[in-house]
Amino acid sequence: MRDIHRFLRVCVPIAGGVLLMFSELVIPREVRFPLVFGVGLTMIVVGAWRVFYSLLPNERRFTALREEVDVFLETVRQLNAMAYAARQEAHVWYPQAIQDLKASMHDGVERMADVAGVPEAMELAEATHQPTGTLADVSEVTAVAAT
């Protein structure tokens, strides 16, 4: 499935461009513009926006790990924004909020270690893992820090 995704990501926009060039050279202008030009541009846009990803099944096997990594990346973004703001302004609550985010990041690394190498089928069988560091938890820290 990954090969199909890669093939479509590369070939659909190229095919759209080739269709546009071919239509310019061979097809009469009356037919070219409404039909071929529209189809060619649509292929380029669909390829650029990767619309076909939503149409094809997801082949990821380690979805819990991916979710934990996404949460971790969000905390990194928030840590950077908070640290930058702390350097620009001297507020008392910044150090504590940064420490809370760092603790959340450490917890996230522990959760990533727990779910690493566990395929989705095993995740469903092991209903014991309940990630606690969701984006909502991280957003609470940021909301408290912002007030």
C-alpha cells in the first residue's frame, strides 16, 4: 500500500502536467480548454493536496505510537513558544508552566516506550494502556500558563 501511495504522490501530478502539455500540442483548442485542461489541472491539484490519501486505506500498524509522537510534537511547539515568550517578558508563571510542560514531555516519552513496537492488533487486545498525555492535557497547561 505504501508503494501505491508513493506512486500516486509522484505520478498523478506528473500525469496531469503531461496531459496539459500533450493537449497543447495535439488537441484542438475548442476541446482542449474545457475538457483536457480541466482534467489536467484537477490531476495536478489532487496530487499536490494528496486527496487520494483519504481514499486509500491507512496501513499504519503502530497507531498508538504515532498518536503519542503527535502529542509530543505539540508539547515541543508549546514549550518553544512558552520559552520564547519567557525570554521576551518576565512573568512569574512562565518557569512553573515550563516545568509542567517538561514533566508532561517526560511522561510522553515513557508512554512512547510503552507502545513502541506494539502493532495495532495487539493494542486492541491489550486494553490496559490508556494514554494520559493527550492534547487536551497539554492544552490545559498552556491555557493556565496564558492566564
